[in-house]
Amino acid sequence: MYNYYFAIASQNFLMNEEPVEEILRERTSYYKSINKDIDFWFVINPTFIQSSKLNYINQELIGSYAAIVSLDQQFIQWLKLRIGFVEIGHFESKSLFTPTETSRT
């Protein structure tokens, strides 16, 4: 089982109101400098949020939303402190998360 952690908010908030692109670009650069594989993804309207275990978050989301998903719980907790207006959570999956055509790193 893989444990995934996420920060989720409205698509507009993450893409237009907060410097998320800059944060992810800096994190990518840092990972490259230490030869670490990328373990996070930016996903628009992720389907994992439809899980009944995440219903409490799904009820709060209105319209389009986006998430940053990671294998690193500390990174997601740091994002919550850095960005503020995001919901965080976690889920398990038997398979390794792979970005779809609607996600970006």
C-alpha cells in the first residue's frame, strides 16, 4: 500500500491567488540538486476525492478544485502552513499514483 498526502483547494486559489507554481518549481529544483525522484504532483479535479472516506472534504469543495499530492507528509503539512487556505488529508492506494493528462508537476 502507498500512503499519499494532499493539500486541496479551489483551482482558482491554487493557480491564481497563491505562488504554488513557484513553490513547486523550487521544490523540483531542490529534488534535482539532491538527485531525488519527484514524489509530488499537481492535479486538477482529482478523482480520489470522490472516495467515501474523503466525503468530509468533498462536501466543502465547490466548483473546480486542484490538489498537490505527495508521498511526503511533511511537505504537505508545510504547504498547509505556507499557503493556509487549503484542506489537507491522506489516502491509501494499492498502486503508485501516476499523473494523468490533466495533472502537472
